[in-house]
Amino acid sequence: MTATLSAESPVSSVRSERIPVAVLGATGSVGQRFVQLLENHPWFRLHELVASERSAEKTYAEAADWRLDTLLPEETAGMTVKKLGAELESVILFSGLDSSVAGEAEEHYANRGAVIVSNSRNHRMDPDVPLLIPEINADHCAAIERQRKRRGGKGYIVTNPNCSTIGLAMAIAPIQQQYGIDCLHVTTMQAISGAGYAGVASYAILDNVIPYIGGGEETKIETEPRKILGRWDGEKFIDASFTISAQVNRVPTIDGHLMTIALSLCNRAELRKSTPIETIIDGIELSIESYIGEPQRLGLPSAPRNPLHYIDAEDRPQPRLDRDRENGMSVSIGRLRPDPILDLKMVALVHNTIRGAAGAAILNAELLDAKGLL
Amino acid sequence: MTATLSAESPVSSVRSERIPVAVLGATGSVGQRFVQLLENHPWFRLHELVASERSAEKTYAEAADWRLDTLLPEETAGMTVKKLGAELESVILFSGLDSSVAGEAEEHYANRGAVIVSNSRNHRMDPDVPLLIPEINADHCAAIERQRKRRGGKGYIVTNPNCSTIGLAMAIAPIQQQYGIDCLHVTTMQAISGAGYAGVASYAILDNVIPYIGGGEETKIETEPRKILGRWDGEKFIDASFTISAQVNRVPTIDGHLMTIALSLCNRAELRKSTPIETIIDGIELSIESYIGEPQRLGLPSAPRNPLHYIDAEDRPQPRLDRDRENGMSVSIGRLRPDPILDLKMVALVHNTIRGAAGAAILNAELLDAKGLL
Amino acid sequence: MTATLSAESPVSSVRSERIPVAVLGATGSVGQRFVQLLENHPWFRLHELVASERSAEKTYAEAADWRLDTLLPEETAGMTVKKLGAELESVILFSGLDSSVAGEAEEHYANRGAVIVSNSRNHRMDPDVPLLIPEINADHCAAIERQRKRRGGKGYIVTNPNCSTIGLAMAIAPIQQQYGIDCLHVTTMQAISGAGYAGVASYAILDNVIPYIGGGEETKIETEPRKILGRWDGEKFIDASFTISAQVNRVPTIDGHLMTIALSLCNRAELRKSTPIETIIDGIELSIESYIGEPQRLGLPSAPRNPLHYIDAEDRPQPRLDRDRENGMSVSIGRLRPDPILDLKMVALVHNTIRGAAGAAILNAELLDAKGLL
Amino acid sequence: MTATLSAESPVSSVRSERIPVAVLGATGSVGQRFVQLLENHPWFRLHELVASERSAEKTYAEAADWRLDTLLPEETAGMTVKKLGAELESVILFSGLDSSVAGEAEEHYANRGAVIVSNSRNHRMDPDVPLLIPEINADHCAAIERQRKRRGGKGYIVTNPNCSTIGLAMAIAPIQQQYGIDCLHVTTMQAISGAGYAGVASYAILDNVIPYIGGGEETKIETEPRKILGRWDGEKFIDASFTISAQVNRVPTIDGHLMTIALSLCNRAELRKSTPIETIIDGIELSIESYIGEPQRLGLPSAPRNPLHYIDAEDRPQPRLDRDRENGMSVSIGRLRPDPILDLKMVALVHNTIRGAAGAAILNAELLDAKGLL
């Protein structure tokens, strides 16, 4: 946290010296996004690249099969990749590790004093690990103190949610905060990039939809939002009480997870007596458009101006047209309308590899920095 | 109807003379499917092709931009297209007309004594027009008598449902018949062919999903199944009482509408007390696999052996792999499992231009023939 | 056996007992096509399935991740997979093995007396191994005698060409036979199925074209047609003398390799003096349409009626519309027109996994059987 | 031309007052790109939007179905669209008009004193209309004087080439300038956006390639480069003398035309005697990487730093990965290697709607401004 930061003034975007950071799992698809988004970051300086034994000691250009549509930053191209487990010098370790190794590796570094900002699923539901979406639950950082105590040092882990969860949780946050949600159905149509570069064979997905995603995707979507929209009571996380039912699909889009949502509000009988559904809908649209949180108040460098965009058109949001709004850091919402069974239905979209993965983690790290937790 | 047909014996598949039929809207995408499926039909002989003024007097090969992946039948290629409104000689008129002209044109021919078997939406909800899925509601043909009376002749209209409705109604029919359905949510992922050849621009759908389909698609899906699964009381149709909420999407697949479904059963509180959900699910899987109806009992030429296929795999059905089962005439179902909010969730798939359009209409015509209604 | 077949080798299409055959590499994409195409084959009976250690001793249903759009034949599903290298009982071994193991394994079985009909590239250019396209060079089977001698037994290997080569060689065969070809440029646009199921990641190819295919694809296309269109002089193969330049691309189509071809004829100066280019083109179109070879003369079960289809339309052939003509066994040609630099240009299409792979091998085996070479 | 511009110093990028410009055909796909690229342009200010009668008098937001993945600029959204033919106040008229109306409309405005910078094909080959690629033939602006004389005023038309032509001409320019080209074969794989938003139906192109593009695409590619790489002799354009043979294809990519090229050099016999082909290739790679022209020398705002990128990788350039280099204004080249028939073969890529259309026109206008021709 810099000296210029105070409760009243936004975070300075000028740094005399940037914080050295590392990327764990740097050659994978999430790792490459980290590398891309950290280029020219005003607060962080990419200092170390870490990957599996196979990549270690190679230059990053040799080790990574760069697949993004911007050029591999030249400076990074020449950096030598370190082996996972090696001693590291960075203050923040961004983890895009595969879940098969992330659990142990993140634990290892956190116990040695590093701040782990992880996109992996392994520690998301740990009882003292914040599952952060800074616009929603920046106050969950309070759990860090307890976690540090457990580890007996200054190291700790924070995580960001599953890519679809982020879209869903952000889309419903203003509704949950205003009315409370009782239950919701969500059907996702997820982009192929969510599975990593080689995760979905073209023969499997061209001219096709696969109504299934492995790794417990539906369970993540059904459980993570309850932690995110719940609260830290000083000792433990208390889940929000709504129920979610998720049905996931892989569709032939490159980036951008689209989802249909239907939900019922708390106290719906009373509520509907007092308020016509159209009035509720108008109010929610306004709440969406005006929604801001800590990242906006603190002026974090990666924060979107508006984390939620309501698009007033009958056929939006659409992945290709809307995923890149605010550099991929905002969630787009549309088609909010009455549901004949529950109360409301709507459509939401999140850029799964930016807001839903690497960008989310970087925003988390910025929050930690701004809150003086590094 | 042939002499060999009786209540006891199946319909003969040998005909001394086939019934002459016409296709209205023969150059469009549904019309082309009609032409394709009627080639070598054992009961029907394609006798007349009808289209708009623009195509009239041309040969079919000139008028139609043939887009199917089988060759245009040679005999048909040389037939001269007649103008919509012209006097026709055929006994059955299959209508693939655009809804902008179907309403009036079908009325015109029905009032002049023709049997209209229509895929268009215009007359589906008319009070004496059957909305047929022969496996489910063959007995709705009873309304034909009343309709004929109204028209004062032997002509009438029968219709098949919207492409998504057919998949949905068939998938839930065994559940509705066994337990009764209280309400259901459905999210569709619909193929581009559902919009006709030029209906979806490639620039609109490549690397994209569009969470909207025009023409009242959601309303059709929310209302048509209630008529189909309802009953004819001798005077009018009585809708089934369940509520449907539909959210539709266009995805970049060529053929095959996939949908996720979540539903609650009638009397769920009592039911769940008496029967574990796993037992209910096992029973429904069996009902799906053994489901048959009039087309199977009558041995109609286009009837699938099994109208419903339950696929016991975690990632099926999939459009490209399963849409062509039983020549595209069966509906595939998978992933039947408990829903944490309602009772059950599952995935269903229908070939939208075969079972969901032209094939459905041809099966309807076969039913009419077998029932002596021509 | 029909009366119209030639006196020397009348092929019966009715068999009292079908020949037992095995598929090597049965779980891969070519292997699955073999299994699909061999179901109900009139001459061959699928008797053994062979794959790597990982699949051995499992049932085929367990071992193979079946990806074709027809159902896995039930009988085959229950067969136990044998390990590559195991002793086999079949007369013909169809090989869809990966080139990393095909070389040695095919040699092994051929030296033990088996007839190997291979789709793999390893032995294609061996000096006594026929590289067969039965319509073009059925007489290359004469090399088998020499190969048997070398191996000291009745076993031998025959191969079919690379998938693109088959399309190219068949498309130019009538031109080569009528005029002789001096040189040709070919640019291919190849479907993803050519790389096997997991060969092309969807992230690599959606909304993209890759101007490269590994495994020496361009070299194969530049060399194999010269052997195919060359001749066996009793001792060795003499290559045809034309030069080919190939540029290959992977495009996001599922099946069907499309290619643009430009070529110059032998003795073009003289030829052009005597014959207008339009006359040459008309003649070649006729040659294409009437082209037949040994498979047609012998009535082989998998032989297309017309191995070459000339499509007289300005925008054809197209992969999705034309790849399945004659069950995928014919090559489609279109847009034959003058080339301002060489003499002619045109477009050709081959179904890469049927005519270009498994179907080609099965036709080869039928030829061997009809010629009494088993 | 601004006062700060001189032969020695680059163009100033600061303007006290920006030049008012109009977009003709503003609602179409090229028109929308113009609107997008002109937002915040340092020299030009979007002042008028012109479209057909159907759009006239509506706001741009109402009239245009905005399809780009950036947001419609707010200021522009509210502008009222003028009718084609109306009197205009702008100094430059960018034309993205359909060729069915462009010919006459552009003539109309040019004869009334406006500077037309057109992307349409109608006047490209006119004898005194420059067909500009500023890096190659900025000196063709000399024809403007003659054209103005003909029109009897200060108005005139300049054009940019067809989208594929731009990629081809830029890719071969350094070779033509260094060695001279004798002839070349090009096969294009063109993105769907080249046909406008509704130009290619998804049903036509998904899982497909169409080996044809209407509107004389092949002829344009065969003729336009000869004008571009030719010279203005003070009276008329003298074409470059090489011959081109083009074969075009539409592939399912969104943006980016990829092409394979094979070419022979002038005096190849002599050349090859004196210089090994590898040396020639190395030299050309260097020429490509160091290639610059007037836009770079003048520091035009839309000029890419390097108009040509040589990518030293066996599988590049690729549309999705490389089309956006330098904001879509550079052409990427790869796989330069010997051709066994001609001399060289290679692959080139151009962003068809930026460098190949709207971006090209804007660069042309910047050139005119910098040269004092407004």
C-alpha cells in the first residue's frame, strides 16, 4: 500500500517502484493471460515465470506455445522459466496452475511467506481462504488475518471463483443485496477457452454443443456463489442461503461464457403484493447500471468503470459483441423480464479468461495492495 | 387408407397406387426437406410443387437453390413449379410456407376440400385444429370432424408444433403421463437451420451465441406443449395445466436443437415422501426407453422404432452425434438427475428440420392416412 | 456372380462365408471408420480388434471413445481388444495405426504371412509396396509377387495414399491419361478430422486457418501422385514425370479436403496450336464424367458407380454439400477453366476419412480379393 | 496540409481544427468500420453520415444495426443520417457504398468539388483515378491533377483496392521492386466479413468452404495489382507486366484473408545461375521486415510502424492470431520457401475490413492531406 492512498483519495496510479510478481503455471492458457495482462501493469512488475519441469530452464518463448492475439512481450520472451517448487523472490505469486498440482504448490509457497493470488479451484472453499470478487466481498479479506495465524507467518492464499461463477455472482449481486434471492436456475453456454488450449478437440465441438463440463463445474457454480455472497463472521464464512441449480454446456465460441438465469426473490408473496413486477425490474436495471464496489471506490488500475452493464436490447448480451467491454472486466446483463414460474429471468455474460480468470486474480492482488495486505 | 389396414393388423407398407401430394413453399428450407423426405415414400407420390410468384413456371431445379447434402432427385428437378393459389390436384398439401402467407393460403385450400398438413405456425392454436405429435396425441384427430363441419366440406388443416416444442413435448410426455408435471424451465440452444437458409448471417453467429429468437419463439414453447399434452373434450381442446418458462438461444450448430430442462412433478411433497428420487428417476428412464405410441403401433413408414432414446452417458445427447438417430425422427434424452430446486433436470435433443419440421408433418399425414381421414 | 462380369475374374457379391479381418489401431479415428464401414460388409467379417497396450483386454466399447454419428455396432461393442503384437487369426489386417508404430508392426505381421492393407504412411514409398488407387493403378498389384518373394511367404503390405493425395491423384488421372501433365500447383484446405480426434484443438482452429500441416503433408502430396500415376516395370516403380508444388492449410471443416489446382499439360505449345482450350476443357469434363476403372469393371462392393463427379456450377464442389456423394467414395470436381499462366485450373474435393482413408483401404482389400491375391 | 509539414519533418499529429468528413453508406459493414476508425481521429472529424433513403432522417443509432465489438460512439449515435444525394458540407467523403450505387453517387459528389476516398470497386480502374496503397504507389497521386482538370474543379476520386488485392500487392511489393515478378498463382481463403454483414448465410458456410466469390473477385485480384505496381507516366497508368492467376475461396473465419502465393521472378534463369535460392529468400525476408513507404516517412496517423511483418514460424501467419497486428494495418507474411515449379512460395494475411477496406481508405485520406491535396 502506497503512502498516497487514504480513505478519501483514490489510489495513486504512479509508482516509484513496482512490486515484483511471479506467475505459476506460466505456460498454460491462464498463465499466458497473466503474462499478457501484467505487461505494463502500473503497480506490478513481472519478475518470475514458473512452470513444470518440462519447461524449466527454457526461455519463456521456447517453453510457451503463445496463443494470444497480441504479440508476446519481448522482454518476457527472453526470461528463463523456473521450476515449480524453486525458491522465488516475488512478493505476489499469481497461480494459474492446473488443479492437479495447485493444491500442494500453493500451500508450499504460502507457508513460506508468499502471497498467493490463485485462479485454481483447490483452496477456494477452504474455511479461512477468501473467495474474492472485490466489487462484492472485499470485506472477506478479514479472513486473511486468521489464515496468517494458522500458517504462522505473513503468507496466505486468496482465490477468485470459477469463471462462470464470477459472471453469475456479479450478475445477481445487486438483486441479492436489494431483495434477497431464494433460489435460481442457471444454464451456461461456455466458451472453449475455459478448458485451456488443448482442452476441447475441434472434432468434439465444431457444429456441436456438449451438455457437460468435467471437473465438477456444476457443483462449483452451485456452491461458490453462496460463499461469495455470504459473510465472514470473524471466525468463519457464513454462506448466503439461496439454492442454485446449474446445467452447463460447452458451445463453439472462443471466449465469453453466456448464461440464462431464472430466480425467485425472498418474501416474494409479500413483495409482489406491494410492488408490481415491472417496478421491481426497473429498479433492478438501475441498480445494475449504478453498481460499484471497492475497486471503483479505490480506483484500482484493472477495475472497470462499471462492473455491470445492462444492455437494453432484445438480443443481447452476445459473447462476440460484448465480452470485451471495459477490457473484458465487466459483466453484461440483458433481457431482464418476469419469469412465469419464479420471479425474474435474464441473460448474463462474462469474459471467462479475463474477468473470469487472470483479470480477476490481478484485480484481487490490486485490492490486497490497496488494503495494505502485502 | 388401404384395404389391408384394420384395428388388429399393422398398416401395409405396400401400395398399388401412391397418394398424390403437393408441397407448398417448396423452394424454402422446410420445403426442400419435404422434397427430400418424400422421395421414394411408400405411400405418397410428390405430384405438385408450389411456391411464390417469383418461382412459378420455372423448373424446380431453376427455382430452388438446393442446399441439402443429398442430390436433388432428378425427377423432381424437372417438375414445373406452380404459383401459390393455383388450383391443385393433390390429396394432401404439405405446407412449409412462410408464416407471412401461410395463414391465408392454407385456409384457402382447406376450404376448397384439401387436406393441409402444415408446419407453419399460423393455425396451430386454432380451436379445432389438431397440433399433432402422433406418439402423444393421435386422438386429437377427433377435432377434424368438427373442423370439417365448420368448413362445410372434407378439407381441413392439421399442424405440427414448433421445432423446439416437439423436442420438449416428446421428452416430457412419459413424465407427464406417469406423474404429472407442475412446472418446468427450459433453455434451448437452437441450430441455425431453424431459421431457414438465409435466416442467420454467418457474421452474426460465428464465435457467438444469440440469446434471442424472433417470431415469438419463447411464447410458442411456453404454450404449444400445453395444447399437445392436453385433451380434446369433443368440443374444444383443454390445455394441460403445467407452466413453462422458456429461454431460447441460437448457437452455431447446423442441425439439432439441444435443451436443458428442469421440472417439478405434481404432488411432489407426497410423492417424495413415498418414493426416493432415485427410484423415480430409474422409473422414468425405463418409461423413456419403452415409450411408444400410435405411429409404432400402426407401423407408419416414417415412425422411429423408438421415438425416445435415453443415452446413459454423462455428456450426451450432443447435436452432431445424436441428431440423426432413427433418420432424425427420434428425440434423445440424457443426464436425468435430481434438481435441487424443482425435482428433476435433464437434457433433450431433437433434429429440428426432420422430427421438428418436415418429418413431423409427413408422420402426421401417414397417421391421417392410416386412420382413414383422407 | 453376375453374368456380365469378365470371364477371368468374376467377383461374386454373395458369399457363403465372409473373410475374417482385423483392424489394427481400432480405437483411433481411422480405426473407428474401419469398424463403421466393415459393419455388414458383404465379403469381410470383422473378427479382431487390435490396439495399444492401454486398450488391450478391454471391450471395444470401453476402449474406444466412439465419435462417429452412427451408433457403435452392438456386436462390435462387446468384442475384446487384443494387444498390438499378439498373434492374430484374420486373413486381412486393416491398419489405421499411428505412424509412430505402424512401420514395425506392419512389417512384423506381413513377415508372418498376413495381408496388410494399410492407411499409414510408413511403407507407402517402399520399392515393392503398391500405393494403390484401384481406379488408377490396379496393375501395380504386380509388385506383390516380388514383395512376397522378399518376405519368403504369402504375407505382404499394400497401402493407400495420403488423404489429400487420393483426391488430387483421382482428379488429375483422366487429364494425365489423356494429355499428360507437365506440372501442377495445389493448395489444400483440409478438414480437422484428417488429424484424428484430438489432433486439432478447437482453440487453434475456430475462426482461423492454419497454413501448415505436420508430418510432411506437403512432401507426401508432392511425391505420392508420381508413384501412383507411374508404372511398375516388373522390377520397380517408375514415377510419372510431372512436378507438383503443394501448399496445405487446415480449415474449420469437419470432413472433406477441398483443393484448388492449376496445371500445365505436356506439349502445351503444340497442343494449343491444334486445339482451342475450350475444346480441351469440354473433353476433360467428359472424361471425368465417364471415368471408370477396375473397381467399377469388377463390381467391387465399395466401388462408387462414378469415381469422379463433375459438378457444373460456379461455386461447387463444397465440403458439406458434396463430400458424401456415393457414400463418400467419389471425388468431386468443378470450376474447370483456363489458367492464364499454366493451362487449366479447377477445384477438387475428397472425403478424407472415407475415400481418403478407411474406405480407400477397404476398396484395396476388395481388389486384392477379386484378383485372387488373398 | 498543415503548416508544420515539410519535406524534412514528419506530419504534426496535433491539429488546431480537424477536417470535417462524411461517410457515405454509413450503415453498412464498411461504413461502420469507417465510423469506428474515425472516432478520435487526430486529423478528421466525423461530421456527416449518409445512407440510403431507408435510413435518412433517422439517428445513426436507429438506422445502423451496429455489429462491431466496440461500443457505438455516443456522439455518433445521435447524429441524424442524411440521404445519399443530399448536399454535404464535408471536405472528404469516405465511400463505403454498395457498388450498385457507388458509381453514380461518387461521380456526382466529385463533380461538385468533393474529395471522394472510396472503398468501392466502381472507379478503381478509371484511367485517371489512383488505385492507392500509399506504401507502394503514393506517386500515383499525380493523376489527381489530370482528373481535376477533367472535372473542371477541385473534386476528385481516389480508391483503395479490393481487400485481397491489398494483401497480395503489399506482400509482393518488395519482391517486385527488388527482382521483378514474372507471374504468380494465388489461392485465397477469405473471411465472411468481406461479404458484408448479411453477405454469407451461416447455413452456407458453417463446416464448409465455398470455392467461389461473386462480383468478379478473381478478376479484381488478377488485374488490380498490375495497376498498383505499375506507374503513372504523366498521361496514363502503365500496368506492371506480370500475370496473376487467382483462385478464391470463402472460409468460416470472421476477419482476415489468408492466401497462398507461388511466383516466378523475372530473368530467373540468369538470376538462379548467379544467386542460390536461399540467398534470394534471405534477402527478401530482410526486405519485407524493413519495408517502409510514404506513410511511414510522413508519419501518417494510421500508418503501421512496419507495413509488412515477416513471421518466422512454420505455421504462421494465421487469421485469428495475426490479423490485428498494428491495429489491423499491417500485412503478415510467412513460410517463404522455394517453389519446385516457379521460384518462391509463401503465405500472406491481411485484415480485410481494416487494412483491406476502411483503414486503407483513411490512410489514403491522410496521404492526400499530408500531400496538400485537399
